[in-house]
Amino acid sequence: MAKEYDSDIVLNDLENFLFDSFNLFIKGAVKGLSKDEAEGGGSPVHTGYFASSWTAGYNRPKREPYEVSDQNRKGLGGVDGSEEWGSAYWKNLELKTMHVQQLECQKLTHLVHHLRVELSYLGT
């Protein structure tokens, strides 16, 4: 008589293997990314304020104070590269302001059109 097969044993073994492999990968990645480039570790590429200011570690990251973050974003923080962040911040703010102004102009144009329609119904 054939031995009965239990698929739960295989699935549990597979799940344990995947969890262990993932944990090893994360530990290796953190170890490699937390070293300086001179020590053979990875180095973040300068791609923007938030993307280039990270570090790898096992502890939960601490948020910098809002005032410091705001100064750096605006290019006034004295951090290396903050001038680039500042120019991007001010350009984005200018584009947002222009967009809001265009929307307000469209709303006013729409309102004037409706007022003209209403006035035409009144016969004036």
C-alpha cells in the first residue's frame, strides 16, 4: 500500500525557505548599502532631496524637523546640493501658481458667460 502524501509539509517547507531567503537578501542589501563606496558598498545617486538623503540601516529612520526639511527643500539649508533642490522647488511652485491663476481665469470666464446668458433672458 502506498504512503499517503501530505502537501502541507511541502508548502510549509517552501514557505520557510522563501522567508529565510528573503531575510538573508534584505540583510545583505542593508549591509552592502550601509557601507561607503570606498569600502565596496553602494552609494545613492543624486536624484533629488529625498532620494539622495537616505541611508540603509536596521533601525527605524528618524524624521528630520519640518523646519530643516523646509529649508533644504527651498535651497536655504546649506546642505550640499540644496541649491538644485531649491531651484526645482521654486520652479514647481511657480508652475503651480500659474496653473491656479489659469483655473481662476477660466472660472471667471465661465461666470461671465453665464451672467450674459442670464441677462439675455431678462431682455437687457
